[in-house]
Amino acid sequence: MKYFAKLSSTLATALLSASALAAGYPSHPIKLIVPFPPGGGTDLIARDLAKTLAQQNGWNIIVDNRAGAGGDIGVATAAKADPDGYTWVLGQTSNLAINPTLHKGLPYDPFKSFAPISLVAESPLVLVAPKAAKYNNAAEFAKAVRAAPANSMNIGLPGIGTVAHLTTVLFERTAGIDVTNVPYKGASDGLPALIGNQLQAYISSIPTLLGSIEAGQIKALGVTSQSRVSVLPDVPTIDESGYKGFNATTWFGILVPAKTPANIRATLNAAINKAVKDPAFVKQMNAQGAATLGGSPADFTKRLHTDYDMWADLIKKAHITLAH
């Protein structure tokens, strides 16, 4: 009986401590880890979200860029942080749904290391071509590939193992075409080759390519989401071009260490769901070609599992590996 009394007392103390922590939460600055350098798409979303949350709640949120190893260093740092609600990470498709299949021995587990709070936004990619190309949509590009001599058509890959790389492979397999893949180190590195007609197509993020599209240096053939995007309203989706069901986007969401108290997680979920409906935040996301999301932790978990399974299946079927 004494053992059970002691156990009950311990549990009660823990619950009271968690309740007290949530009641005064947050009492000092929150650190939002961004696993990429300043200035990129993930960083911009994090800073816009932090600004909106600060305006709505008076919270002090410090964006902490922890770049390296394709984002895995920052995500691992968040996984090892104290589960007190004062360290968040803006996770995204690459690190949570793709890298665990491509990178062996990661210092975090996407399903066990974190408690998902809420999805924030998602962004499609865009298939583009040189401005002089005779094809104007995804289906016409695929037709041109089939009509061309073998190995004469090149498509750029903005980094091996990235969402853009896997989306390129997914499109090739969906369209039943074989295009020579030319890898580059980053999203913007292949752009000069595309403008110079050394590439016949390229798939990358909308913010990376939007300026060149608007300047008429290249043309957009299709976006990879199932809905058109506001910054490219005249560009059809790949789904519209005859490849029904094609859908590949990159999402961004807030996670905290796995053992963060449930009441703090609930507070964060409510705050983020309010923030993603803020008109100014929605406008900022739309300007980057992104759509705001929100939702419950269960929604986030379901999306993570769905995308993890989808990309793992593609990686295995296409025999994609990383060179060491």
C-alpha cells in the first residue's frame, strides 16, 4: 500500500508540475530551430510565423538557424532538447519523410523523437523549360522526350535526395519517360544552364524560379500540386495535363521534443492554428507560392506517415542512393 501511495503522490506531483509549467508558459524566450541557412524558403516561413505569433500572443521567439548535413543537424539538435516547450523545430518533408530512408543511422527518429504540433504550410514545385522550347505543358514535354533521340533530353536535379529530385523521378516514372538527369548542388545552380538551353527541363521550388518566369527567361509547364497556385494562375497542374492523381509538395510544420507536456502542446497547436489564418501571414505564404495548412497533431502525424511511405516506396523502386 505504501508503494502505491508513493507512486500516486509522484504522479500527482508530476501532473501538478506540468500544469504549473503550462500555466506560466511561456515565461522566457522560445527558440525556433530552422535546420537551414538564413534566407531560404524554410527560414522565411519560420520568420513569418515567429513574427505572427509574437504579434498575436506577445511571445518572444528567437529563430535559430542550425544548418548542415542537409538539415539533419538542426533537426537532431531539436530532438535532443529539453522537452519543456521552449525549443521548437520547423521540420519539413526532406528531413522527416525522405532522409530517414536515404540516410542510415540518423540521430533522430521522425516518429519517436518528436511530438508534432501543427502543419504550417505546403508548397508545390514547378516544372519549367527554356523560353524557346516548343512544348508548353507537362504532357507536351513528355511527348517531345519520346520523339527525341535517346539520351538527347536533359533535366536538371536541384540536389540529390531532395524533394525536387524525387519529384523529378516521380514525374518521369508517371509519364513513362527516360530523361538524362543532370545533378546540381542546389536549387538555383541549374538555372543558368536552363536559361542557356543546356537543360530541356527543370523542377525546383517556386520562389527559386519565379523571378526568371516573370522575366520571361524561362517558361512554366506545370505545378506539382493538385491545385493551381495564386502566383502562377495560368500555369496548369501536372494532374491537369493528363497525369491524374499526380501530387508532390513539400510541407513545413512545427514539432517539439517527444516528452513535451500535453497541455503545452495544446497551447501551441491553438496558437499556430490561429497564426496560419492571419491575413498577413496567408499573404506572405501565397507570395512564395505556398498555401497555409494548420490542423491537429493527428493530421500532421497522418501526413508524415503518408509521405514517408510514398517517398520510401519511390526511393526503393527507383534504386535511389546517395554517393559517399
